[in-house]
Amino acid sequence: MRERRLPPVPSSSDCPPARLHQLRLVAAARVSACRPTSRQQVSDIVKVTVDDEVDTTTFQAIVTDVAGDALR
């Protein structure tokens, strides 16, 4: 029987810079529209936005960037 595995999560090098920029802008717009009150809420919104297109380090960078703008 063949083993079933999920495809690997792409690294940030697999995601073109223009797509990363687009994901960051979409995440920022969604966060701005929702007006979150905590970093966890920002993280949840970004998670839905990037949907496994980036690696963990890039995900955290987007969350930090967007949260800095939204939680001031």
C-alpha cells in the first residue's frame, strides 16, 4: 500500500518576491479591516491569508510586520 503524505510546505525561496509582497498587503488589509486587539488575532488572520504558501520564518515576519502596524 502506498504511503500517503502531505506535500511539503514550500519555503520562502519557492514563493516569488512579488507573491510575498502581495500576501503581506492582503494580510495587512484584512487585519486593518478587522481591527484586532491581540497578536493572536493578527496571527490567525495572517494564517488564513498565507494558507501554507510560506515557511514558518516568513509567516512570523509577516505577523510581526502587520501586527506592528495594527496594534499601535
